[in-house]
Amino acid sequence: MARVYMETLIQRCVTFSHIKQLHSHFLTAGHLQSSFLRSRLLDRCAVSPFGDLSLAVQIFRRIPKPLTNDWNAIIRGYAASSQPSLAFSWYRSMLSQASSSSSLCRVDALTCSFALKACARALCSSATRQIHAQINRRGLFADALLCTTLLDAYSKNGDLISAHKLFDEMPVRDVASWNALIAGLASGNRAHEALELYKRMELEGLRRNEVTVVAALGACSHLGAIEEGEKIHGYVKDANLDQNVFVSNATIDMYTKCGFVDKAFLVFDQFTSKKSIVTWNTMIMGFAVHGEAHKALEIFKKLELNRIKPDDVSFLAALTACRHAGLVEYGTSIFNSMACNGVEPNMKHYGCVVDLLGRAGKLREAHDIICSMSMVPDPILWQSLLGASEIHKDVEMAEIASKKLIELGVNNDGDFVLLSNIYAAQGRWKDVGRVRDDMETKQVKKIPGLSYIEAEGTIHKFYNSDKNHQQWRKIYEKIDEIRFKIREDGYVAQTGLVLHDIGEEEKENALCYHSEKLAVAYGLMMVEGGGEETPVRVIKNLRICGDCHVVFKHISKIYKREIIVRDRVRFHRFKDGYCSCKDYW
């Protein structure tokens, strides 16, 4: 009865002062001699939100011969703390202690599980492998929960080869095992494999839960795979998961990143459960990157009407909307209001404001903001200023920004290209050559342009001047057809964008086979004979080329086909000869 009473007291501890009082009572009454009560107290100290891990360590160090539960409590506490890597240090100490013949502790499945959770949080891949070896050595591999925790650790550490191998070797797999690998693949740039695994899970008749669909929808977002995304959304509705806030957020994000912001808003609007701040932020950012600034800002205003306090992401989304629409006064007003709402501007907020001012031609103001920052400016801010300098052909400001980037040791190929662009536009070919020489000296390699498009459930990738596709000859014939038609419509090649001192005809030919043009040409081939409502959707890893932007406006008008391009920064929707960015990008 006394033990039950003491355990009840431990459970009722809801403040740190309660725990300290109970600890003092345990010391005077000798209750710490009871391994059961001691481990419960240690657990309460180490893990509960009102506990104190340092007090738990003090108690532990006074134990003459700690038992397994005592060690587990400390390891578990550090795994959940701000210093998860220390959990592995304690794990190794326990291994050493357990090897002693006089020791009363032994490493069990819970020990390994807590240590693996620490590895997942601290991103310790080598430690994960060491624990895996111990699991095999101690015959714990049959524990399905432990294997799932190990799989999750490998996935979060980015060791997807080991994760997949473990998954294939597992004697028993539960839904959590599938979820861990799908989520790992989706977040580890192997989104296509994540979707394949999701389909395999479906074929094997396993019930997919909210964690499964959130991971799979994330993979669709990354790939822009709308067909698969819509199938998953259909399952979400059939399984009554559509009112789960995490699923709803992932669905909104998927539709947004696949280019269907109106469908994203429909999900947002039909979500009748309590929306989280993430729900609001996802929708605001969705409209922002699609160039629908007024809709984004309208939802931002509704946060206040719904008595929801905007956080740093809310302000970032609102500033992004202003940035893409050129709303300088409104954007600076939002930026200045952050402090009043208790939100400290971070580097991303400053980046938005610098880009906003720079694109509007206020380069000096943008420069002054960077120089007045209390924190050390991130290279991205100087890159934004360099980009704005290219737009407004300001050589002086471009050289200032470029010099700062060199001082910071940044060797981004895009920065050299922008500076080279500015010199080329002025006909300063010697300076263009000097920039190229610098790139060679610093061994800077240009990131190749890559575009991809989904057709009939398959992702097709294209590089500049790519001839690897099975239908490349037909694609090139389509390009020739497009060139002929858009010239008749008044198209003039943006040859000033070619950074080579060559003839105009050669420059025009150099522009013809950009990755996004090849992807759009293939997309047009695939939708021929289909309804006009089917858009051509392309994703590019870099910003869309200026000439491609002009070409796609002509194509949307001539072929009466909407083209949606998602580049590194935003969405461009081309329809009837116009772009949603209103040429402000």
C-alpha cells in the first residue's frame, strides 16, 4: 500500500517544487532504496516538462549500483532534451557498466530505443550504426517497435540505403515501419521512391493512416505529381481523414506546389475543424508564390479577425506576397509592424524587404537596410541586391554586392552569372571574360538547368539541349514548329541574355533548347487532342529564363493552352498571352 501511495504522489507532481519536496521526503524516509519508486522519480525528473534533468543526474550519481531502469530514465531524459547527443554518451557508459560482472544493469530494448531517438534528433548516423550492431548482438532484432525506431533513425539521418535494407530485412513490419521509410524517402530527395512505396503499401492492403498520407503528399508536393496527389486526396476523403489538421495542411501544400492554388483554397475553406497557424500560413504562402498577393493579404488580415496571433512564418508569407507583387509601401508597413506583434525579424524577413525594395528600383534603400542590420547579413541579402542590380542595370551596386559576396567566401555560380549578365548587357566583354576567369580560378561550376514534367503518371526530366529522352527527335521537331508559330506572332528572341560574344543567330539557337522549353514542348505533345482545360505543368530547379518567359506567353496564346511553371522562387501561370506575375519577377 505504501508503494502505491508513493507512486500516486509521484504522478501528482505537477511542478518542479513538488518534485524537489518529494525528493527530500524520499531521502529522509529511505524510499530511494526502492528501485521501483526511485526509477519512477527519476523518470519524472528527467522527462516531464516541469522536471529537472540535472536533479535526475544528481539522484542517479548517488545510486551505488544503478539498475537498467535508472539508466534508461537518464538516457530517455537526454534524448528529449536540448542536448540529445549526450544520451548516446550515457548509453556508452551503460554499455561499459553492463559488461562488468558485478553490474546489476543490462542494455534492453528500451535502452536502445531511447538512444536511437536521440540519434534521430542529433543526426548521429555513426551512433545509429553502432546501436544497430548492439541490437543484433543482443538478439533484439525480433522487437518490431525497436526495429521501427531504428528505421526512423536511419531515415532522419539521411542514411536511406541502410533504412531501405533494414526495411527489407525486418521480419515483421507495421504501419509505423512503412511510414518511417516513406517519410525518409520523401524528405531525402527520393520522392519518387516514396510514392512507389506508398503504392506498394496500398497493393498489400495495409491501412494508411494520417502519418502515411502526410508523407506521401509531401512527396507529391516535391515532384509536382498532381495525379498521384489527387488520388491520395481521394483516399483521405474516403478514410475520413480530411478533418485532420496535419493532413489538411499537407493537402493544401500539395495543391499549391502542384500549381492548383484554387483547389488548395477549397481544402482550406472546407476544413471546418480548428485551423492551426500552420494551416493559415500555408494558404497565405500559397497565394503569395502564385502571385495572388491581394488574396494572400486578405487571409493574413483574417488572422487578426479570428484572434490568431501571426508568427514569424505568417509575416514571411505576407512579405513574400508583397515582394512578388511589388507592394513596396504595404510590405515595409508589415515589416515595421512585426516588433509590435512581438515577432523579431530574422534573415528571411530582411531578405524579403531587400528584394522588395531592390526590384522596385530602390537599390540604395535596400543597401542601407543591409548595412543597418544588427545581425551579420546573410549572403542571400547581397545576392538579392545583386539580382536587383541586374534588373535595373546598376553596375555600381552590382559590383558592391559582388565584392561583399567574395569577402564572405561565397562561390555560387549564379552570382557570377548575374554579374556577367550585367557586364554583357553593357557590352563590357572584357569584364565578362574576367568574371569567367574568376569562375575557373575558383573552380565554380554552373548548376545545370533541370526541368521536369509529369505525363501519364511518369516524371520526365530534361536538361538544356537534352537528347536523352526516347522521343527527343519529336520534341525537337515540336520546338521547330513552336519557333515558326511564335515568330509569326511577333516573338523576338531575348539574345541579350546569352553571355557569349557570338552572332545573333547563334545566340538565338542557344536559347532554343533550354530545359523548360523542352519540357513544355513535350507537354504540348502529350495533351494534343485533349481538352483545353488540361494545363501543361513544368517544374524547374532554377529561376525561369527571361526568353522562356516570353516564349511561354506566346505559346499560351497560340496553342490556347495554359502553362504553369514552378521555378525556384515562385509560380508563373501563362494564359492567353499573359503571365500571372504581370512581368514583375
